[in-house]
Amino acid sequence: MSASFGTWRDRFERLRANKIFEFTVIAIIVLSALLIGAKTYEQEVSPFQEWLLLLDVGVTVFFLVEILIRMAAERRLRDFFRRGWNVFDFLIVTASLIPMDDSEMVLLARLLRIFRVLRLVSMIPELRMLIAALFKSIPRMGYVALLMFIIFYIYAAIGSFLFSGVDERLWGNISLAMLTLFQVATFESWATAVLYPTMEHYPYAWIFFLTFIFLNAFIFLNMMIGIVLDVMQKESIQVQLESGEGEAAELHGLRDDVRQLRDQLSRMETMLERRER
């Protein structure tokens, strides 16, 4: 019995690692996304909607079979749940089992089926790397965001003091001033709606706006981009080391070879010293 179970597990493991199987899963995920979009056009019961319902059932069954194959390919079931992305896929597939025919649960079922599109992230390694880099960069980006908030607050206070007489809707208080500065930072009609009316009363107001834009649009934004790129580079190196491919893996292998050569040389030197004695 154990040998038969091991044979089936090896088959499931080969199937899970098969590229055709992976591409098929990705294609079904895309089909699921298209089905979700098609259901937003439904108006009344029709044969087309019945086909959509059958396709939705087929996609749900496929995802269930696929997750069971991946679970059966593990030597121990708990090994499957040790990976965060596997837990994510399991929750998405389990949530998709909520039936669509119950009127009280149909809205929840549709909302949960939307998240099946996120399974593309777990299936494509490059997307997993991007998401991991994003989450790991959030703590470092938080300090930049805090500094940006301080600059926003200072400029908003100055703007509310200086320009409140120009337009109460834009500079009436510090909260309105911060919203106005957010519009300026996003370059959304800021010149015609904010800059030029202010310069009619304060000709040197451009200094205020240009320094604010320089700090936020050039310095802080580039700092955010730099943090994300740095984390992505580290994640890429980690992926290369785990897969054993790429320049990082080759350098790591060369370092291991150099360490082994050093150990061998040190042992040889020790043996020579002992013989000389």
C-alpha cells in the first residue's frame, strides 16, 4: 500500500512540475477572470447565462482538483501549508466552493470569485517576487511617507496662513490646504486652478509651489522608487540562490568552491607542518 501511495505521489509531483499543467492552470485563471467580467453584463435569464454558470462550475471543479493534486504531491500534508502562497491558494479555492444559487450568499460568492484572479500571482514566480518586494519595502517606505507627511503639514500650515484670503475652498484651513497640496503633488490642473489665481495676489507664490513640488515629486518619489528597486534586487538574488540559476547562484557557487579550496590548503599546510616536525 505504501509503495502504491508513493508511486501516485511521484506521479502527482511530476504533474505539478509539468510546464503544460502550469500553463493550463494559468489559462483557466484567465478564463475565470473573463467569466467574472462577462457576468457583469447579465440582464435576464438566458441560455448564455446558463452556459456561464456551467463554465463557472467547471472552473471551480478544476481548481479543486488542481489544489488536491498539489496537496497529494507533498510527502506530508503539513508541508503544503508551510508555504504562504499554498495557504493563499487553498483559501481562494475553498471560498470558491460557496454555491451561487443561494440568493442570500450570491453576492458574497461573486465577490470571493473575483479574488481567483489573484491566483495568477501565486502561479507566476516573477509576480510573487514583485509582491514580496512590495511588502518588504513597506516598512522602509513608511519612514519616507512620514517625512512626506511632515513636509505636507508644514507647507499646508504656511499656505493656510498666507493664501487663505485668495480662496477659502483651497486654503481655508490646514486640512483643505493639505488636499490642495495633494492636488499640486499629483499635477492635476494645479497651475490653472491653484498657482495662477494665487500669483495674482502674491506674485512670488511660485517659490512656495516649486519648492514643494521639488521636494515631493523629485526627491521623495525617487526615494520611494529607490527603496523598491533595492528590495527587488535583493529578492531577485534570493530567487536565483534558491533556484540555482543566474549570476548570483554562480557567484555563490564560486564562493563555496573558494572556501573548499582554502580549507584543503589549510589542511595540507597543517599536514606538512606535522611532517616537518
